[in-house]
Amino acid sequence: MNLNLAATLVAVFALIGYVLMRIFLPTFNYERLLFLGSFALIAVFLMFMHRRQQRKKENAA
């Protein structure tokens, strides 16, 4: 799977999960932020890995 697509999917799933937690578990404020933050960090890491691979491909060509 392409890292760019994986990062996008992780970010979308994080937002969907955040909205669902906000609707069904309204008292868990810190847990929602922790959930969203952990998925956001994973998405950012995947985007950096994707950019790094692109630069390596450009430099090799």
C-alpha cells in the first residue's frame, strides 16, 4: 500500500473514531484527545516516510 494512502486512511479513521466517541462517550474528554492525537502522530509519521521515499527516488534518478 502506498504510504500516502495509508496516512490518509489513518487520519480519516481517526476523525471518524473521534466523532463516534464524541457522540457515544461524551464524558471521555481526555481519552478522545489521546485517541485523536495518537492517530494523528501515526499519520504524520507515515507522511514523512512517504516524502523521504520520494526524495530518495528523485535523487537516484
